[in-house]
Amino acid sequence: MTEIQDRDARLQNLLERRGEDLVRGLIEEFGRLHREVASLKRELTALSAYQAAHDRQLVIDAAVTKIFYMPRAVSIEADQNLRSQDGFYPLEHTSDGIPFRWTGPSPQFSFDLFVDRSSFVELRLDALNCIDFEVQGNIALLVDGESVPTHVEREDLRIGVTAVLPPRSGNETTNLVFVLPAALVPPGPEDTRALGLAFSRLRVAVRDALEAGIDASSADEIDEIGLGDSAAAE
């Protein structure tokens, strides 16, 4: 018997009753309806709880996907929030308005960033100047504690440091530590700070991304999580 047939049969049964028998029948029917309503409420509550749990899981999954998405290109500029404990002085500007930060007072400065390391990664650091290139020009690089060869070039006053980061598995941050032979105090009484490089920009990108002409300054190629602790507020 279908649900509709069962309902019609119960209604017909009530119509045939009289007096107290009808009252008892109505009470039984109300009791049946009450139980059905209570059962429906429990099912709706369970369905609502499941939907809420499912929605929470979707949010968690999306967050996990975002957290572990590794950008293929990352660019760090001098006017971003670089920390003094990572070896950077406050932001300055040239007479032409170009932003830069002196590194110091330690001869070393560092970055922590997220970047795809599943294949070779190209690195380039640009600086506007240093105090004495003959003394400070031999710049070393440690990547996750391991020494990586660097190539340092100078054009006019500008300095460029390039390196290739070897592939690595995992989604951990990449730690970069640049080490200068010395941090020097400039001549004259105006500035008594020990200075390294006038840092302008760091660019890190997967090698095939560079070959494809990807611009690391593009918002499509730089994820906000690409910057690690080095980009935290001072």
C-alpha cells in the first residue's frame, strides 16, 4: 500500500466512526501525526548538521589548497614591510623617488618565502649601490642552510646577484641568507650606520616560468602567501 492509499484508508476509517469511537480514532491519528512530525524534525536537524559540517569542510579544503599553493614566481620590493631583525634598515628613497633599504648592521640579511621548488629556480637580487664594491662585492648565498654559487655583476653603481636554487620537495618556506664580507660605515659624520647593500628588489621564479616570459610583478603570478616571515610588519 502506498502512502497516499494508507492516508485515504485512515480517513475513510474515521468517517465511518461515531461518538467515543470517533474521538479515540482522532486521538490515535493526532498521535500518529505528532510522531511523524517529530521524526521529520529529527531528520531536518540531522540534515542541517550534515550540511553545516560539509560547508565547514569545503572552507577548510579551500584554505588548505590556498596554504599549500606554491607560487611559481615571487617578487619582493624594498617598499614592502621588511623587518629589521632580518637585516634591513627603514625604507628610503633616492632623489628620483626610487625606494630602497640599506641592509645592516650585520653583514648578512635574509628572506623567508614560499616558492615552487619542484624544479630549478632562478634568483636575482638588485641593489642600487654599496659603500665599497671592492670590499663588499663577494656576496655569498645560503639556501636553507646550504651554500649556493652566486654571480655578482656591477653596472655603473647598480649591483646584481644571480643564482640557481636546486629542486627540493615539500611545501616548506625557502630560507635565503645573503652574506657580505663586511658592513661598512660610510665616510663622513652624517651617517654612522654599518651598511651593506642598498636593496631594491628580489625576484625568484621557476626556470621554465622565466623562459616563458612570466613577469613576476604580475598579480596573476604572485600569490600573497609567496612572502614568508620576511614580509611581516616591523
